[in-house]
Amino acid sequence: MTLTWPSPAKLNLFLYITGRRADGYHQLQTLFQFLNYGDEITIEPREDKQIRLVTPFINLPAENNLIISAARLLQHYCLETGRADNQQGANIYVNKRLPIGGGLGGGSSNAATTLIALNHHWQTNIDDNTLAKLARQLGADVPVFVKGHAAFAEGIGDQLLPANPAEKWYLVAHPGINIATQQIFADPELKRNSIKRSLSALLQGPYTNDCEPIARKRFPEVEELISWLLEYTSSRLTGTGACVFAEFETEVAARKVLNKAPEWVQGFVAQGVNQSPLHTFRAGISRY
């Protein structure tokens, strides 16, 4: 059966860099929350072992896409553990709504949705904890999407503690540029010495993002976007950018500001949710 699965965005409600490891990875403290908005991934099972990403991505060959990497990782694991027939494959289609390089976790979310969807379609019955361990091979942000609950993350972003931040409404705005994560983390002026604090202390706020000053300094479009939003409310960067988000109590209030956006601003309004829409969808189809 062909099914279309949600691949939700995430926000980093705060992000602090507490150090840098010898291998170059950064130590983080961050709070992940999902949005009820994102990409969509359609899985069409095949009768052979072929994995095909049918939807083309501009400037990203299919072989370099995390979707293909995730599918092949699961396929290899299943064959190694005897969980699946070696003839199982899939055609994969993507409705891409999240901007690449926007700090919304689109690529990581796509990989996680692929793992969970194929686990369902191939009937391999792998639990989420095992899938999350596999997902770590694809990137530090992938496990939180696999586990499917808002989380406080430490380490390089892969040590997860479930959290339940308030489910606010957000205006998410994009300045029309892409920012590579590596570019921010390699910047010599990036703050890397935030004091490590307990979650209870961090939740007292105010929330900030250590990557924001660099993004604003290196990318004038981000600076201009934040300056525009300041006319209405405070905002901050998510992840390493380029998207900026502002918090509202109601959907109506968020849409009022979005409707005033200049033409160069791309944006959407969504609610923060602590249970991933991907897992809500899976729970729904599992009942039938």
C-alpha cells in the first residue's frame, strides 16, 4: 500500500555551545520541539530490492541524499539481522516544503521519516530505540525525529531527555538564503564557551542561540529579517539558520504579522507540538 508520511520541522527553542571536542564536533545544550508543518514523503513499495528517490533535488544528487542513505541503512540492517526479505525496495517521493539550509531539520527529518515509514511498509518491526541508534549514523539530529518527542539534547545533540515545553504558535520566516551548518560551526568567532547548566536552570530563560550573532554578522539577510520582526515582536534563530522564528499565544496573532511581511520574506505559521506529527500519523494507521 502506498502511503504519504509527514516529515515535520523542528525548532531549537534555545541552543548553547558549551565546548568543542578533539574530533571537531561541538558540545551542545539545546531544546528541540516539533512543528505541525513540514515535508511529506510518499512510499511506494517495490517487489525488488531497488531504492529509488523519484523526486529530484536541485544541486543534490540522489546518492548524496539522506533519504537514500536512510533507506539503504535500514535495508542493510534488515538483511544482516534476517528481518526482511532481500527483495524489498521502494520508490520514494518527496513534497519538499522546508527550505534547505534553514535550520528546521528538514534533511534529518526526511531521514527519520524514511526509517520509520519503511519499517512499517517492510513489516520489519524494529523498535524506535533501535531505529534511533541506527539513525545516529546519519546525523546527530536524526535520532530526535525517530524518537518523536520534544527533547532536551546534550553532547553533540544526540543525548536526549524528553521534555514538554509549552506548545506555542510560531511565525517562521526565511530570508531566501541557505546557510550550511559547517559554515557556522567553523567560524572562528563562534561562541563555544557557554556555561553548562541544568535543564531546570535553562528553562528559566531567557532563551537564546549562540549561533545567532555569527549568522547575523555573516549574512545581512538574516540581520534584516530579525530587524523587520523586531517591529512587531522579538525573534531568534533556529539551529544554525537561516530561519528565524517568533513566538505567539494564538495562530491569529502570528498570521497578522506574517500578512505584513515584505515580499522578500518567505514564511509560514505553525504550532509547536511535543509529540511528532510523524508518530501521531503512525499511531493512526496502526489502528487499522
